[in-house]
Amino acid sequence: MNNFKPLLGFVMAIGFLFLGFYLIQQEENYKVIFGYISIVFWSGLLLFTVYKKITTKKTNN
């Protein structure tokens, strides 16, 4: 079950990115602003976690 936790996190972040793209297409200003904020935040978080996942070396004991 622990192997699915990182995958669940990536799927949730990508889901929020799609939600941000959906909100950008709305007409109300606050929805568009929240959509942009969501895209910037979740994109940055995904990039950071992928970078940390790639650069962290795991040793087997």
C-alpha cells in the first residue's frame, strides 16, 4: 500500500492542475485568478517533488 502513496499525490496534483485550467475558462474574475494561482502552486510543487525524487539517493541496507 505504501507504493501507491506517491502515485496518489501525483494524481491529486495533476487533478488540481486540470481544475485550474477549468477555472481559467470561467468568466468571473475571482475564478480566473484562483485558477492561475492553482496552476502556479501545483506546478511548482510537482516540479519540486520530481526534482527531490530524482536527486535523492536511496540506499538499500
